[in-house]
Amino acid sequence: MFCCDYDALTTYEPGSFCSQHRTDLTGRIERVNLNAITDMDDLNSFLNQSYESYITTAPLILYRAFGAVKKDSGKIAGAWATGRFISTEFAESMIDVKNRLALAPEWFNTKMYEEKLLVPAGTEFYLGIVAPVKMKSGTILSGGAQQILLTERCKKEWVLGCRRITSRQITHVPKYKLADIPDEVEKKDLYPVI
């Protein structure tokens, strides 16, 4: 039986833990000239629409938060495991990843899962900082994490493992299991009965 004294847990400033462990890109990427980003949604996802284009010169460990939901209409919406937006930082908690990656609820990314990727050398991408997003409620999601936008979707063979993102701040570097990566979640299963 696992017991935890939640009163003894200490919290920390969001982003401070993962930034200590984020993937260092120094000496592992090289600046290249790629076509400019033309999709306005992609462009606006970068702070001040500012980004640089690079190619990896060595394999990189990167992370992607994802999760899709089947809406009442039966249509699946959200973010799938093999997307284009990834980060050098792992998620500290669901709230942290929502805020630091500025994942607005209307995009239906449930942020329930995170995959750890081994991106090979020779991969082209755009690098910048996540821009803040204003939600429909008026709340501002601050962004601020390092964001990578791949020129093509990541490949399933890059996945080293997957984990469930928890609602509490993590206190250690997360572990990832190589298992079937969930593609969707039934809306009724998002929040377990307590």
C-alpha cells in the first residue's frame, strides 16, 4: 500500500523544476533557412511571432503533451500523439502544461498524456517561445515554455515511452513506459468518479 502525506509536500514555482531538466540544445542543432511559417495559427503560437529555423545535428530527447476526446457529436477532437508541436520540457502537472504551453480548452487537448521522444539527427524544425493565449473567459495562459514546431509530424518510432500527466506537481523526473499510446478518451472517462 502506498501512503502519502500531502501536507508534507512542498510546491515550487511552475516551470522551475522542468527547466532544470529540460533538453539542452547547445551544440546539437544548427541554424538553417527553412520556408517561413505561413499558417497564422502556427505563427501566432510563438511569442511575438518570433522563431528561428534549425536542423538537429544529434538525436534529441523531447516531449509532447496530448490527449483527444470524443465529443457528444461522436467526432474526435484534440491532440494526437504524433503531432508537430513538441517541447524541450516535460510537464510538471496538468495545470503547469496548460499554462506554460498555453493550451486553451477550446482546442480540446486533454493534456492527459505525455510522450517522450527521441528525435533523430537531420530533423528540421522551428524554435521559439510559447505565446500567451487569452481564453474565452478572459483568463490569460502565460505560455513561456520553449516550443518546437516540426516541419512534419513526429513518427511513432521516435516514441520512447508515454505517461499519464498528473494533477499534482511532480517531485522527481518522470518515468515513461513503452506501451500502446492512447488515441482518444471517451468524454465520460476524463474525470474518474471519486
